[in-house]
Amino acid sequence: MSQIKASRYSDQGMRAVWAIEDNQAVVAWAQTRPGKFALLVLAFLALCTTEEWQEALFFVTAMGLFAYYPPWRSMVFFVSTYTVAFFFSTASIDDAISEVALTEGFVTWSPVALSYVALVVFSLLAWGLMAYARYDKQSLLTRRPVLTLLGIECLLCLLSYKGIFSGYARLALWSLLSVLTPYFWFLAYALVDQRSKDRNNDLFQLGTFHPAWGGSSSSPIGKGAAYLRKVFAKTPEDLAITQIKAVKLLIWAKVISIARMLLTWLYVGHFHIPTVSDAMDASLQNHAYSLGMEWASLIWSVIAYSLKVAIYGHFAVGAGRLAGFRLPRLSWRPLESRTLIDYFNRFHYYFKELLVDFFFIPTFFSVFKKHPRLRLFFATFMAAGVGNALFHFMSEIEMLETMGLWGMVETYHSYLFYCFVLATGIGISQVRANAGYKPSASLWGRIQSFFVVWGFVTVLHLFGDESRNHSLIERMHYLASMFGWF
């Protein structure tokens, strides 16, 4: 018993050392000029890499200006967002535009310049849409922003499809579509916020479109302006604590990043574990790896993907916290998930929030009001299933040019199956949790929960890797062979 108590006290002591934001002396020092400068330097070192030190320096400078100079905040937010957009994050847009530019014979045109023009035009149109949403708060755009934007997206897809328009007209439409798609959900949040009485000014609103810390992710980290207003540090002490947590999270992200590189060297470089795609190809060609190697390949793929999400999320949230936003972590101890709905909440917080805001809540308040369990299940299914599938389908809209609409749908069956099974599992878990079901808190109960949740996630990962290299039938056949059924 004494050994257990000693271990517990030791663990608490380690946590106390790491939780330096609870130390009043450290918090007071972080509010001084030397303290602020030291935090920014530590953040730069955590973000810095050999190839991207300029980008890290820009991020830290912009977040520092935003945090410490209140009169400049809207301008700094706007300028930093669009500086990142113009100089660091247009690669995917460039690639999408270049496909149509080549098809239409504009060989000498620069896709980079086209993407810049398209980004400026989109920003002006988004500004106009926000103004209209404020002007007419009963319009369909204001009340149903996602449906309205989906209508615009579908119209642009139709008009920019081969054979409808050609030349300059098609290139212009396709360029606008290529920018709207990655900014879709950011604009949706901005339109919702136009109904708020205490909304931010337009510069700040436009700055929430892929803010500097969010990179190229189409899932808004920090949601929209309304959420950012809510979580911004209100006092110098809150700001200091938030920035201390930012530096801690950035350092932790660096540690996980190094660990991922070492694990990649060990599993791929030393043990020569194949990718899931390579293992599947070998099995389909009757040159299958051993069952142990196939399972190791799948498990490593889940580990690598989970670490990738955590690393990206920690860096993004850490950078956002450096600006003073008390953002929750994107990924929060997913290995401790006790149920599937718990996993859904922990693995990618901001993607889950997007699905809840734009799919779960509208569905929950619209259907099956006399059948509470069916209502809860269906709303969860619409979020984790329909919303999930739509989000990822739209994120690959550039394939419309090379594969065509039918080709995109035909090769999307695997991910649709993934969304259907995942949404069904999460929906059932949600209903059970709402009915009061709780997994056992015993050690054996925790072990059972871990293997049930992560066993489900690992097996389903085979269908949800978002690649289009293998059909649903091929994946099912491969999964059956992994269980020794073929």
C-alpha cells in the first residue's frame, strides 16, 4: 500500500512540475517583456525546421502582434491570414487550376497567378455574401448557409464541367470553384455569425478564413469568429497562461513528431512493414504477405495516421493559443476512449464540431421529435455519416477534371461504406450513452473498452484511408483473407 501511495505522490509531483501555468511566479514573469519575448522564442524554436524557419518566424511574429497590440488585431489577423494564403497555402489550388488551364490550351498561363486572382475574387464575393446576410436575415443564405453554399458549389461544378463552357469562361468558373471548396466551411461559419449582434468587423471575419495557424486544412481549427470571440483571453493573466500552454503544446508536438520519425524508421526502415496499399496489391496478386505482416501493416497505418493528426493539431492549436485564443486541443488522449462516441469527441475535436454544428443540430431539431432515440441516432448518423462523406468528397473536387463526376462517385464506394459503418457505430454508442450506459471503470473494463474501440477503428481503417486505388469488393476480400476466411 505504501508503494502505491508513493507512486501516486510521485505522479502528482511530475504533473505539478509540468503544469507550470499554475505557478503564479511563472505567470507573473510571463506578463513581463522578457517573459513575453522568451515565450515567443521558445515557440519559434518549437515550430522551426531547417526548411521552414521563415514560415515559423512569420507565424510567431504575427501571433505576438495579435496578442500584444489590441488596436491592430483585426488588421494583423487579416494580413497574416492572406499572407499565408498567398505565399504558403496555394499549392492544391494551383494544381487544380493548372489541369483546366492545360485542357483549355492556356499553356503559358501561370496557375499561381490564376490562383491569386481567384483568391482575391472569392474574398470580394465572400465579403458581399456576408453583407447580404446582414442585410436580409430572413434570406435562405442567412438561415441555411450550408444548403445555399452547396447549391452554389453544385452550380459551379455543372458550369465548369467539360462541354458546358470552354476557354476563358470555363477557366474562370473552375478557378472560383477551386477556391470556394477549401474555404467552404469557413464561409459557412462566417455567414452564421452575421446574425450575431456582437459580431466582429469584416476584416476579422475574413481573417478567420484559413487563419495563419490552420494551414491548408478545410476543417476550421477554431471554428468561426463567434467561437474565437468566446475563447479569447480576457485579461493579461489569462493571456500569459494561454501562451504558456501554447509553448508547452508546441514542445509536445515537436516531441511527438520526433517519436513518429523514429517509429517510421523502426517499422518501415528496419522491419520493412509494407503500406496497406502494397499489402493489398500483393494479396490480390496471390503473393500475399504473412498474416502477421498484414496485420502489422494495418496497425502501423492507424498509428501513423493518429500521430499525424495529433502532431498537426497540436502545432495548429499551439499557434492559435500563442495569439491568445484558449483553444481546446484538436486531439485529446484518444487512447483513453471508452466508447465510440467518446472516440469521436476525442480524435479530431474541430472536425467533430463542424459536423455537429452543420449536420447534427439542424437534423436534431427538425425530425422525429416524438421518437427521441431515433431522433438522436439519425442526427448522429447525418453528422458522422452524411456530413463526413460530403466533407471528404468535396475536399477532392479537383479530381472532377481528371476522373469526371461518375469516376469520382464510382471510386468513392469504399469511403461511403466506411462512413456508413462508422456512423452506425457512433449512433448506437450515442444512444446507449444517452440512456445511461457507462463502461466498467475497473482495469478489466478499461482493457475491454480499449480493444473494442480501437479494434473497430483499426479494422474500419482499411476502408477509410481515402485512397481510390482499390474497390470496396477488393478491400472486403482482403479483410476476409486477414481473418483466414479465404
